[in-house]
Amino acid sequence: MTFLIIALIVLVLIAAAAKQKNGKKKYSFGKKDFMNNAERGLFFKMVEALPDFFIFPQVSLIELIKPADYPSKGKILSAHVDFAVFDKELKKCCVVELDGGTHDTGKQKSKDADRDDFLGQAGIKVLRYKTRQNVTAETLRADVTAAMADEKPLAKKGGK
């Protein structure tokens, strides 16, 4: 009799666990801040300093550069840049990256170098600033204007 009661309890527990597992959502999400405080601060400074440009934060690399093959595409699919800055015709672009302390590590330095190389292959200049650096509006304006002056117009999406 004790064996039957224990077996019944085990079956009830297994059924409850299966029901709970089946009742769970397959995917789960929570709200996240769009940018950290340093990025937000630089964004507003850029908006003020660069009224003749469009500034887009958190842009996926795949929207800026065209991979030549599948392995190249795989390398950039989940990567993004902090800010893509475009002229008013959306023909010229440069990238602004804000590097915190984690960018001083070997692994992150390597990722940053790869990203700079990928963008450079596409003719897009990268401007890097440290979070501990007090970047002035004048510096931003001068750096972006110089980067854009060297820039070639972007190729049409899907074009050669």
C-alpha cells in the first residue's frame, strides 16, 4: 500500500512538472535601456554639434556594409556600430564608436580592429572616442566633417 501511495505521488509530481513545462513560453523578453548613459550623452552632444547630419544610434553592420560571401555575412550579422552619421542626402557615411574600459582588453581590441577593417573595406571611416575622454562639440564637428570630406558616396543597396 505504501508503495502505491509513493508511486501515485511521483506520478502527480511528474504530471505537474510536465504541465508547467508545457505552459512556459518558448521565448521570454524584458525591457532594456536603448543606450547606456555614456552613449546617450554623446548622442545628444552629436545632435547639437552636427545639425547638418543625420545620426542613427545602434545600427547593424549588415545595414552599412555588403558582405561578399556567406562567411563574411556570418561575421557581422550580430554586430552593430554605436552611431552611423549620414549627410542629408544619405549618400555619405562615417561611424562613431564610443569605447569604454572593456575595449582595452585583447579580445575586444581584436573585434574592434576587425570591425574597423570591415568598414574600411567598404570605404566607411570610423571615429573612435574613449568614454573617459571629454569630446567637445567642436571636435565632433571637425572630425565628422573631415571624415565625410574623404568619403565616397555609398553604393546603392544591392548594387555593385
